[in-house]
Amino acid sequence: MADLKERLLPLKPASAINLRESVVNRPTASGRHAFQGVDVVEVKKRGQGLKSWIRVDTSGNSQVIEVDKFTMMRRCDLPARDLRLLDPVFVYPSTILGREKAIVVNLEQIRCIITADEVLLLNSLDKYVLQYVIDLQRRLTTTGGGEVGDVGEVWQSDHSEMNQRRGSRNFENLYSNTSPDYLPFEFRALEVALEAACTFLDTQAAELEIEAYPLLDELTSKISTLNLERVRRLKSRLVALTRRVQKVRDEIEQLMDDDGDMAEMYLTEKKRRMELSFYGDQSMLGYRSVDGASISAPVTPVSSPPDSRRLEKSLSMARSRHESMRSSESNTENIEELEMLLEAYFVVIDSTLNKLTSLKEYIDDTEDFINIQLDNVRNQLIQFELLLTTATFVVAIFGVVAGVFGMNFEIPFFDVPSAFQWVLIITGVCGVCIFSAFVWFFKYRRLMPL
């Protein structure tokens, strides 16, 4: 990890200047310079500053380059809004976008641009970004390098078998129908990104589970303000993590449901078809024009131009029909490959979501249990208050009796020596009877447990 950090440190100013000069002075296909007449200093003044990117090619070699936003847009044929998804300043939900020449991936800490020839990540010393680079290099060196010859032999043997069974298939079709173990470069890079995101989210879910279950068990045994506050924070983290996992799951599911988006993400196949069509057009032009004359049709003063145009039109229609049939067959099979890849990680992220859902249900059950306990305590307090109120009513009877006998009047009962004792006994017996009657009534109406 330390060696990789040293290799991925930003370039020195001199190397950065040389790289800018090489990018600016590089001629395009038309022979003109890509940025002829554009001042790089003025571009930086307009907000198009250079950013450091980590580039990983198909061989697993990594390097740090400094490219401005406009150059990156032209290099990957991306609009500016797609590059904003990769800006760490902004917080965007997880997104996977398939474009004409690139795949824009924004999955948790992994934010990269995947093309048919390279992977570009914003340069960062974050451990997840460095781990992604290491895993991608390991994946590329494992499937390439010393095993290329073996893979070629397998393809050649399969090619011979396929030619015996299907005479219409050629080597390009066989090359595009690779097995899932030898996916195209962009699919392997996408797989590493999905694996890193799913592993990161699953690790966070596991850590949350380890912390949550003991805390919830402690809360059920002892309800306190501190434990309730800890559970509240835990539930907030759970809701945020569930939202992130749900977004990744929805993004993968949306890709699996749209065959067009999956076909758009097969960059190697599109690049190969463009190269084949380019070389096919060049060979067709060489075949048709030899010293400015057509050799595929009879040359007559009247019928030669219409026949040549008709022949060119028919050849173009046949070639486009053949290309469309071949691309539709290969796209169907490539969609199946990508669909299986996405389905595998859909199962992983769905399992993580199920863990979080189970944890949320456990929290809800704990909350229900706590509410039941609190309701039980509240009912006990109400019952005690009811008994206390009844006892207060019985004691008030003694006050009524004392008030009656405290009146200023004379009766013969006051002259009896044991009158006071009889008053206390009769009043106490009446109070006990009244209290017992109230308690029986409460039990009869099921206001108190039997």
C-alpha cells in the first residue's frame, strides 16, 4: 500500500507541464491540433483548472496524469454534468451511466470513468480508492499476462469447433462471445467497482449489527436516558445506511431492467465494430477505385456511372444489414454476460439490504417491547392512584364523623363513658366495608388485576 501511494503521488511541475504540452500539441485525426489557438493559462483562469487523475490501462499499469475538465470531456466524450458526478465537492447518490465511449461510475468512494482502454479515477489517498486500484491491477494481471497464450489457445480451439458447427461464424464473433471468466476490460473494471462498493456497504452493515444487538438487549433490561439516546443515534445511522444501500440496489436493478443501457455499456464491442467498419470502408474504396475507374462493373460511356452507384448502394445496404445482424446477435449475448454480472452483485447488495431490514425490524420490536413495558408501568401507577384515592375517601369519613360530633349541641350520648370507643369502632368498620366494596367493584369491572 505504501509503494502504491508513492507511485500515485501527484506529478512534479515539470512533468505536468510536459504532459500539458503533449496533450495540447497532439494532432487530431484531421491533422490539426486539438487546442490550436487556446491559451492554457486563460483556460485555467476561466475555472478549467487541472485535476490529478489515476490512470489504469488494460495491462494493469497505473500512472498519475493532470488533465483539465475540458480535455477530459473531449477524451471520454462526456458532457459536463457527468463529470460533476465525480467531483468530491458535491454529494450525489450512487449512479452508473453508460455513454457512447465511457461508463461513469459513482459508487460510494469509487468515482471513476471507465473506457475500453483505461480507467480514470480522481487522484486520492483514500484507502478505498487505493484498494480499488490494487484490486483492478490484480484482476488485470491475473486474467492477462502469462495466461494470454492459454486464453488464445482456448479461443482458437473453440473457434475451430464453432466453425465446424456454424459455418457462418468468424473469429470476431467468437472473440466477442467470451466466457464470463474472461470479461471485457470495462466489465472487469465495473465488476471491481461493484465489488468494492458492495463489500464496503456490507462491512458497514456488519459493524452496525455488532454494535446494535448488545445495545438493544441492554435497553430492554434497563431503560434509561443514556441508552435511549444511543439507540436514537444508532437508528439514524441505520436509516442513512439503508438509504445508500437501497440506492445502489435500485441502480443495479434499473440497469438489469433496461437492455438498451446494458448494450450501451459494451464499449469494447462498439470500438471493435467501429474499427471493422472503418477498415471495411477503406478496403471497399480500394477495391472499387483503381486509377479512378471501377473494376467491379462494365465500363460504358452511358451505363457505367449509374451501375457503379447502384452497385455501391447495394453493397452498402448488404454491409449494413450484415453488421446489424451481427451486432444484434453479439449484443444479445453480451447483455446476458453483463446481466449475469449485475445479477450476482444484485444478490449481494440485496442480502445487505435484508440485513439492515432485519436490524430495523429488531429495533422496531424493541421499541414495541419498551412501549409495552412503559404502558404496564403506567397502568400500575394508575391502579395505585386509584387505591390511594379510595383510601383517601375512607379516611375522609372520619373527618365527617368528627365534624358532626363537634357541633355545639348536647345529647345524652356524650355522657356515656365508652361512647368515644364505640364511635371509633363503628366508623372504622364502616370505612373498611366501604373500602372493600370499592375494591370488589374495581375487580368486578376489571379495572385491577385479580
